[in-house]
Amino acid sequence: MPEAVTAERAARNGHSADEDSSGPSLVGGLLSGLARSVSSRIPTADLDERDPDYIRDNLPRQWLAASLYFRGEVRGLGNIPEKGPVLMVGNHSGGNITPDTAVFTLAFCAYFGVERAFYQLAHNLVLSMPGLSFLRKFGTVAASHENARKALESGAALLVYPGGDYEVHRPFWERNRVDFDGRKGFIRLALDQDVPIVPVVSVGGQETALFLTRGEGLSKALGLDRLLRLKVLPISIALPWIVNVGDMLGHIPLPAKITVEALPPIHLRQEFGPEPDLDEVYDHVTRLMQETLDALASERTLPVIG
Amino acid sequence: MRVSASIDVAASPQVVWDQVSDPTRYLDFMSGITRWEVCSEDPRGLGARYRMSMRVGSAEIGGLVEVIEWVEGRDMAWTSVTGLDQRGRWRLRERPGGRTHVELRLSYGVAGAGFWGWISERVGAPTVRGHLQHTVRHLKRQVEQEQTRRRAAARRQAGVGTS
């Protein structure tokens, strides 16, 4: 493959072309090989892969899982602008199996119709996992600024999780905490594209397993952060593995009740002036989301039960 | 999947029709309905379009529907244009004593969804049936209470006039 094409493909999938070209010792060599293997499996992001008919055919199955297993409840869909591009910013939970995304995607598609273009950004590893290629038909594309820009320019609704792998593997005792790790790319994206931000807050996802640690030190020691863009190597107690290291093969989530709430849109330039301060916007969005998460958490009596 | 609910209302078909043919009143008496927005130039009549949703389980299910049958004071039927496949009908029939038999029917499903579609239609049926039953009960209460208020107002008016 020509170098330029490789670089372009890498950029579209959210990582630099040369990031998997080094690695320490034998472990590093093995991981470099794994990284190349994963990279080769990551499909080139193509917004056209979203298939409304496929989504429609699969909504009943998703509805059964969301309604019966997770007892999902989605509020505030009327806060999402009816038309036009919108950046929905969510807090992420549930390890590599994220029920909040599934519950919200179902609710969004049922409410606005599968005809409304709706994309979700996901970690490269999620898209390269065997058996998860169907996610691309649901509108899931690799998390990168390029893909996000393309989705919004096409007039679509876009769901992003700024906290990504860092937030999704937070320990169980931080389950009711919004933690984007200071990532502000979503604000720049909203400003560049001049689109409103709709915060989407969910609770319950981090009760689908007993998440113990993100394993950041372990990930760094193994060089996973450089090779696979993995800043964490989480350890959890989860079915069917009992002790689950890495969550690479996913897990069977516990049937925790999932509640999601979409908040009113934030028009950045209207609320923060023509040149908004990123830190101020970040503090505002995360504070709003944390307050909502606190309120949603206060409605719960017991973990999992809801 | 087809579900229905019916009830006898102590009012004439025209009074009931005024209620069920007015889209602005749907959120007041239709159980489970989270929106019923007019999407056409004409808010009522043949060809009128509405964007509607009904809460069933973890989703608000519905889509764009269009009125395909409109017989003043008797029948109104709609079918889906987008979203969940559905066909609904208000059927009003006059009964002796100035009463009206009201029937609300709804057929729904997701064509092409196969086995899981078949299962989900049945799992959702008790909720949908419950919404329909609550709806006709709310309708009866609202129409009869409104009629009682109108009669009382008319009596008061007549009383003022004669005193």
C-alpha cells in the first residue's frame, strides 16, 4: 500500500501512520504485530456504510434487550434539535460492552426514525473486534476528528464519548462520576462546525460488572498506549471470565437498569461569545452533566436493581 | 399484531368525533402518546400527516402517519409513512339513547424483522393494549365531563335568563 494512502487511512481511523512502527523487546515485537493486525482489521471509515434498512430490521431485537434486560429509560429526546447536525456528548460506561450506547441508539432511531442520519464514534479496537462489524451498519465509525467532521458536515447527528476508554473503565466506586480526563476536542469540533452540543447523561452502565481498576500503569508498561491507543488495561470481575483482564473479548453484562437523559442544546457562541474559552465551556458541560448524573443516581436504590 | 379497545360513551357521535379528530387534544387523552405533531398544511382530514410516538418499553415508537380514511362522525384511519409499520382506526357508531360505541384499533409491526420482530410485537402487546384501553377510558371521561359542564353552563344560562 502506498505510504500516502496508508497515512490517509490511518488518519481517518484516528491514529498516526507510524505509531505502530516501534516496540520494546520481545513483548514489544508481539504487541507491534498485534497492533498491525488490529490496524489491518480496522475498516476505512465510510459514512455510507450506515444502513437504515438494516437498523430498522434490527430495532425489535434491540428493543427486546433494552426493554427486558436493561429496563432502559431514555428521557429528554425532545431536547435534541429535530433537524440538522448536532453533537451529542455522552458519559461512557460499561467497559467494552456499553449498554448505554445501545439503549440510546435504539431510542434515537425509534424517536427520529432510521431515516435521520446518526453516527457514533467508537474506539478503533471496537470496530476491529470479530463479530462487531455490524456496528458499522448502525452508523458506528472510528473515533477521529476527520470522521466526526465528515459526519457533521453531512448534516448528521453525532454521538461522541470524550472520556472514551479512560472513562468507560473507571472503577465501580466512581460509577456516578463524569470523567472526560480533560479532553476538550469535542468543544473544538462543535466550534469548528458551528453545531450545538447536546449533553447525554447515562447511569447504570458501570454496574454491569465490578470494575476494579483502569490499569493505566500496566498499559504503559506494556506499551499499549503507543501501539494500540490503549491508555488502560482494565481489570474487572465480570461474567463469564470472573477475573477479566483487558476486557478484549467483552463480557456478559449484568442486567443493570440503564437510564439516559438528553439535556437541552448548548449553542456555544450564543452562550459564551464569539470566541468561547475552551476551559470555561468544558467546566460548564461537565458540571451540567455531573449534576444530572447526581440526580439520576439519587433515584436509584440499589446497584443493578436501579 | 392487532390490538383494540372499545367503550360506550354517553354522548352523540359528533361530540366524540370532535374530540378524536382534533390532533391538538391527543396528548390530553391518549395514553402513552408522547407526541402527536401536525406535519401537513391541513391539521385534519384526508391526507393530514402527524408525527407521533408512543412509549412502549424503553423506546418511544412511532413515526410519520397519514390519514387515509375520513368519514365525518364515523371513521378515521391512518397508516404509517415512516417508522413502525402501523394502521390505526377510530370507529364511532351510534347507539340508542344518544350513546356512541367507540372502538380504537391498532395493527403494528416491523415488516422484515423476522423472528425477533414477531417476538417483540407480542412482548409489547400488553403495553400497547393497556395504552389503548386507558385511552378509550380517558376519552369517555373527558367527553362525558365536558358534556356535563356544557349542560350545567346551559342550565345556568337559562336560569339567568328567566330570573
